[in-house]
Amino acid sequence: MENILEVKNLSKKYTGFELKNISFELPKGMIMGFIGENGAGKTTTIKAILDIIKNYTGEIKVFGLDNRKDDKKIKEDVGVVLDDMFFPEILIPNDINSIMKDTYKNWDSNLYFKYLSDFDLPKNKQIKTFSKGMRKKLEIATALSHHPKLLILDEPTSGLDPIARNEVIDIFQDFIQNEECSILLSSHITTDLEHIADYITFINNGEILLQKTCDELLGKYGIVKCTESEFKKMDKSDFIKYRKTKYEYEVLVENKKEFSKKYGNNTIDKITLEDLMVLMIKGVK
Amino acid sequence: MEIIISNSSGVPIYEQIKEQIKVKIVSNELQAGELLPSIRTLAKDLRCSVITTKNAYEELVKDGYVRNVPSKGFYVAEVNKEVAHEEQLNKIEGLLDSAVTIAKMNNISKKTMNEMLDILYEEEK
């Protein structure tokens, strides 16, 4: 399978924070969910891919092209939503159409206005009057309207209500109906990712902690809930991390089927991405 | 085609899809030669990832229920009743295996197990 995005040994040093050897690949036609705490390095990684930050090392290829050398060519086919809004507040959505027409060769005004009406966004009101959710929708509409092949979205669903999130998720799934298109999507709303992400990349403290297909994570991983005496009987190599709460032990295991085969009738819960993040970061071994 | 996905059952979603399509094929609700929805359409409609539907289809191909015609799509295969039967036997063997493991762990004799099986069969009648 061909990769639309390849990140190899990406590193970047700030005072007090370091991105260390980030590597991952995103195949064509797939959605990758990017998760991690605030400050883990998600946005820095995304900004490096887009070549917005400087002085990083490593190799990044988008559509097989070098992200620094072929910067212009790449941006033509990438749709971006960043966490911080980049439109001046005095603009109205109509202005954005005029600006983008001159920016992107493939800008599709009809598509843009279709998204505006789908999202119930006014064409003639200044952005400063928009709510947080409306701004997000405007950014998403803009990101999609030049027929990109890769969407890079940093927290695209934050600030959206459940109904709007649903609409947006539908649009993302429509987007990958074309097998040539992929999405890299960072989100704290992990339930959104559980539904649509093919791959999960989990970044913590500037390093990749875990990289798996979402199916494998949700299907195989589990949380064993047990008493202290049961926990003491467990082999250290049979679990990833554990956390002690007031009433029980929560133990993260990589393969719940094999675990229950070995240890019998423990209570094993199916895992959510949220549980996984909490146990990986707060848990101990 | 109706497929009902439970997000809380603990059964992996690809398996739920696979099993439900199998049932539809065995019960002739899906006829041999019928074109199944594409991996991507199905993922979108079920609101799951593409890899999930791909896994489900690949397993259906492996089990002989579905044919993959490259660049055309996935079609319902002519299901060999023997294959279907064999598969049910495998499933039973798997379940019995778990039962035997528990029995051995708890020193329950083969005789007791046989008796249990006899009783269960009698109940069925």
C-alpha cells in the first residue's frame, strides 16, 4: 500500500520540550488518529509536517515529495485545520472565497458555498460574530474546498456540539471514499476516533508511545479489574501498566483473550481510547 | 441489508460484521453472486473504520463465503454446505476445548463431563 505521508525520525528541540524521533506512515485511503496529552507534541509534529516551524531534523514526505523542497506543490493538495484560527476576524466568509480563489489552483467556490449552507453559516457576517463552533465549521469548509488529497486536522471537532461533530465525521468519511485521500486527525474527543480511525498514533512527552490499528487496540487490549491478592498473582510480563484505586486494581493487558485463558475468570473490560491514555500515562509498572 | 453493530458487547466490530453477513449468506438472504457494498461505503454507513470492514471481508473470503474480484468488489460466493458444516464443528471444538480446560483445572473427570453432555442432549429433546 502506498503512503500518502511518511514521517521519519522527526526531532525538534525547544527549551523545556523535545520531540524525539517521531516516525509514522499514513497509507492512502486511511484515517490516522493522533492522540496524547496537551503539550505531548501533536501540534509540533503537525506544524513540522506543514513546514511551519523551523530547525527540525528528520525526513518528512508528503505524496512522496520532500516537505521542505516541494513545499508549494504539496500545499496545493493539503487541507489544514489548525487549533488556532488563522482568519482575521473582520473578514466575512465571502472574502475567504475571494482570497482562496487566488491561493489555490483547485479552489472550488461552489463546493465552498455548499459547505457553508450545509453548516448553516452566513456568508456576509464578520467572523468576529461567529461562535467557536461556527469558526471551526468555517475552517473545515475552507480546508475541504480545494479538493485536497490529504487533510491535516488539529482538534477539528473541539468546540462542536454532538450534532455538528456527527456531521463533520460524516464529511470525513465521505472524504476517504476516494481511495486516494487520507486524513491525519488529532483529537481529544477520542470517541470520534474510535469510530472512524484506522490507525492510532499515541504520542507522549515528545515520543511515540504506541502505534497500532484502532481495531487491534479496541479488540485486543483490555482492562482487568481485580483485588490486590489477585493482582499479586499476576506475572509482571503479562500486563502493560496498572493503577491502584481505592477499591480495586486496574490492569492494562495487551491481549484480553490470552490473559483470561491464563488467569481464568477475572473481570476484563473492553477498553476505550480514553482508558488507554489514562492508564498508559498515569499507570505504573 | 441490515447489520446491527453493538459498541458495548465486547465482540470486535469486524467479527460482528463477519458473523452477520455469514448468517445472511447461509440463510440465502444474500444470494450467491450478489455484490456486497464496498469496504469504504460499508465503513461509512456503519460508522466504523475502513480497516474494520476490510478485516471482516478478508475473513469472509478466507472462510469461503465471499469472493474478491480485484478492482470490481466483493461478491457472495457459492457456499459449500460442507465448508459451513466444518466451520460449525470447529466452533464447537473450540468451545469444548475451553470446557475441558476448566474441567482439568478443577479436577473434574471425563466421566462427569460425559454425563453432563448426555444430560444437555436429553434436555434438547
